[in-house]
Amino acid sequence: MVKQVMEEKIAHKVEPVTVVKNNTLIWWGEFSFSDGQALRWRIGPLSIHILRLSREWRLGYQRCETTDDSAVDVERARPTDPAAVPDVQNRFVFRRTTDTLWLMPTLADRSVVARPVSPFYVPPGEETVLFVSSPLWVQISANYNRQPLESTPIVRPSDTWFGPSTREGELCYASTTHCRLTLEELPIRPHRAVTPVQIINRATESLLVERINLPVIYLSLYSAEPGQLWTDMVTITREALDENASLRLHKRPPPQAGEASLLCEPQLHADKGILSRAFSALFS
Amino acid sequence: MDNLWSHVTDFIDHERLMAMVRAALILGVGVVLAKTASVSIQRIFGRHMTAHHVMLIRRLAFYLLLLLFSVSALHELGFDLSIVLGAAGILSVAIGFASQTSASNLISGLFLIGERPFSVGDIIKVGDTTGEVLSIDLLSVKLRTYDNLYVRLPNESLIKSEVTTLTKFPIRRLDLLIGVAYKEDINKVRDVLTAVASKDPLCLEEPKPLFIFLGFGESSIDLQFSLWTKRENFIAFKTSVQIEIKQAFDQNGIEIPFPHRTLYTGSVTDPFPVRVVAAARDDKH
């Protein structure tokens, strides 16, 4: 009974929210909530319900099953019913909640393995640029610089193993990506980040690309118009003689992105910006 | 009174008492030194070596120092060490016979520590017991089972029997044995199973799921479908994927048959003759 009264009281307090930008594809940023207000986001298959109470934040998630994630509709900060209970709801209690909340996209916390629709060869002396898209997480923080309250994947990617055997290797996320070769073919998907991967083959043999291990934990995230998210460009060079491949992180927005601004720093910093790895640790 | 006092002083001056005090002091210093050495070893080697190697070195240092100081204390008390060692030799034969099992466990413990098939914190399976290794001691290994029981396994049995370490490698394979009805299209079953595997995020995309046609069973076509998952997700995945397979089979009308018997009368066309015995009995009345 008490709960019902409280919920009714909350329901009357719904107010419109201040919108940071008018771009309909941008779902991230700083959002203000009045006490008792509930807002809803929809980013592809994920719905986020956030309710602010005087002493707690309630973060709720709902996922709809969809196999086609090429067309993504984004709905940001729509007022919703505070009494609605999503499938998953987590509560975070404070002495007193502040009126702002940050929703930011972040890259995966493990490497992402991209598999082109069909494998291809890079002949000796040739180079190419692939556009590899990787899944994103939504990080929700009550304060910009503080520890985030929670991080949840927009689409939970499948786990995969990348290594020469079942004993040695690395647990990664599998990315269902087309590894497109031209920028024009690239659809704008605000729930995935695109990494331009330049592959240079200096060896005397053709390089068969079946799977690429992309260490996204070393990459920054940039936002560009009209709502597309990009990461640093990565150059993978297969050396002429030895079995090593060098992986260079460009540490700036890729030229394909146009005007872009930094959204998220890398989770791990590579010391030199160049990682030398065994060839088998990057391709298979 | 004076008489009593002189008796007491005589006693204190007595050589034997002084020797006892000295022996006690040596023993006390020995215990303190052994403990300090043990703590120092933990600090020095703790970062570079595994927990049970450090534990072994600590114990070895502790008991060695204690033994040296005890021998020295005994010497101080006037025991002739050669006689003590001689007696210890005879005694050790007797103890050896009496404590055969303990000695065997001790030696097995040393081998276990040297071989390192598992370490503290691993999940192991020995016979019917599965649990987390709490400690590897000289005589036994202590486990905590999933139902929170404390199990002591003698080292000798671990050396003799098959021990499976479940947490050695980061990924595990789940083998599902599935029987489908003879009427089913096996390619369709294969497609349905593959679709379930690719939809479940806990199922690893690589190594690829394995589909094996095991054979023609009595009541079903027997299949094996093997899927890989992260070690920590194994139990959750085992449950979720089997529920998903059952749901997918129901949606696609794939039958999982019960064991059944067909009674065959010798001809394909003739019906099985049935005689209603109860009705015949009624006619007689």
C-alpha cells in the first residue's frame, strides 16, 4: 500500500529533459533528472530505464531478441512511467542523488575477433583498409569523473577463443562484422564502433585473412557526425622475414571519420603505440 | 630455618639445575629463531613462489632449526648424543613399521608438491569427490566440496588414483548426447543445433561446435553435440543450452523419443491378433 502511494506520487513528477544535441542518433552525454523522474533510452535491442529517487538510482534493462542489428533505432531520454519494472533492475543508493547522470559508450573489455563474411588474401607487397565494427557497452555514471555505477553491453557478443590450441590463447568477443572495404558501404550504426584496420603484407607469401584479433582495450573512442562512433586507426604490418607482425595504434581520430571528438580514453595504454606480436596472435 | 635456606642454596648452586635453565633458554631461543625464520621466508619468497612451495620451505626451515636447538639443549642436559642417536635409530625402525601409512603419505606429499598437478585454489575431482583445494599438506590434501563439506584426502590415494584438475585450462567442452527419432531429417537437426549454439552468447564461436553421428540406437539416432565455453560459465551454460535445445526441438517439431519396443508379428500387413479374454469368460456364464 505504501509502495503504491509512493509510486503514484512519483508518477506525477515527470518533466521534460534537457537534450544535449538535436542529433537523433546520439544517445550518450549528460542528462538531468528531477527527483522521481524516470527516463528511457532505446539503443537497438537494448532499452534502458533510469529512475531517480531522492536517495537512490534505479537502473533497469530490457532486451528484445533481434537477429538483425543493421537497422538501429535510437530513442534518447524519453519520459517513461516510473512504476514500470524492467526485466533487470539494479539499485544504487546514495546519501543524496545529484540531478545529473552520464551515459557513455565504451569499448569491450577484451579483444574483439572479427571474421570477414568470406576469407580473403592480401598478395605480397599489397595493402588494404578494412572497416571492422565492434560491439559497445553503455557505461552509466552518477558523476563524470567518478567510478561508473554500471556497464552493460548493448548487444551481448558471443565469446570466442583465439589461439593456436585450446590450452594457449586468449578469450575474446566474437564480432559479427562484414569487414567492409569501402567507406560508402558502411552503414551508420550508433551502437557499434568502427575501426579502420590497415593491413600491409611485406612478406613474400600471400596473407590469408580469416579472423583478425583486434585489441580494442588499447583503443580510444571518438564520435563523429552524424552519430557514428569510431576508434583509432590500427595498422597491422606483416614483416618480411620473421613470424612477427607489428600493430601500430595511430592514437588520433581516423581520417575517414572527418571531424571527430574524443569520447573515451583507452582502457589500457600501450607504451609505445606499437605492439609487436606473434603473427598467429593477430591472424588465423 | 637456616637449615632450609642452606638446602635451597645448595639446590640452586647445583650444576644440574643450571644446565636445565641453559637448556630451556636454548630451546626458547630456538623456537623464537625458527618462527622468525619462517616468517622471513614467507616475506622473501612469498612473491616469487607458489603458496605451497613457500609453505614447504617454511616448515622445513622451522623444524630443522627446532631440531638443531633441541639437540643442543639435550647436549646441555648431559645426554650423550651418540647414545640418543643410536636409540633413535632403533626407535625409528619401530616407528617406521608402526607409521608405514604416514611415511607413505609423507613421501607422496613430497612428490605431489614436486609434480604440481594442481595448486591451492584449483578445483579437482578425485573419484566421486569434486572440490576446491584449500591446502596441500605433507600428509593430506584438504578440499572444500561444492556442498560446503571439508574433505581430507590422503596424499597416498592422490598419487595412486586418477586426479582431474578442472581449472587447468581457461575453456571447457560440454559434450551433449542427444537422441532424435528415426523419422527426423538429420541435416535439419544439425541446423537447429548449430543455430542454438550461435545464438547463445556463452557458447564460444571458436573452437567450433562439434556434431558427431554416434550411431543407430535402439530407440533413437544417437548424436553428440559438443560445445565450448569459458570455464567459469560451464554450469550455467550446461543448463541454458540444454533448455534452448529442448525449446528449439519443440518449435521445429523434432522428437526426442522415449525408449520403445515394437512387437512384430511376422508380416508387415497382417494386424496383430487380439483376443479379449474377459468377454469370452462372460459368454460362458
